[in-house]
Amino acid sequence: MKRYEAEHDWLTSVRLPPYAPDLNPVEAVWSLVRRAMANTASAIPDDLDRVLRRELRRIQLRPHLGPVLTINR
């Protein structure tokens, strides 16, 4: 890849870390939601939707837990 890039001056590549959750705030939100929903079981999708929205709202109301989210319905 480096050789190809060197041969083509119009090409610019940006190398990103393979996995950097600290660069992606959504990772922190999903970590909190997964932890809260770990023991949730339901056969009704609306129940899961309700629990997920409740957990996202909890994070939104407590900004110290993670990034502030906007939840629209």
C-alpha cells in the first residue's frame, strides 16, 4: 500500500487505529445500555424497545454517565 501511495501523488491515505473505542463516544453509550439490559428477556419487541428507550433516557438525563443523546419518537 505504501508503495502504491508513493507512486500516486493524488492519493492520500489516513491510517486509523484498528480499534479505538475512546475515539467513538457511541461505544461508551452501548456499554452502559448492554450492562443495563444484560438480564432482559422478552418475546415482545415493544417491551425491548421500551427498555432500550428507558436506558437511553437514563443516560441522557445523567450526562456524567456518557454523551448526551437526543431521543425522538
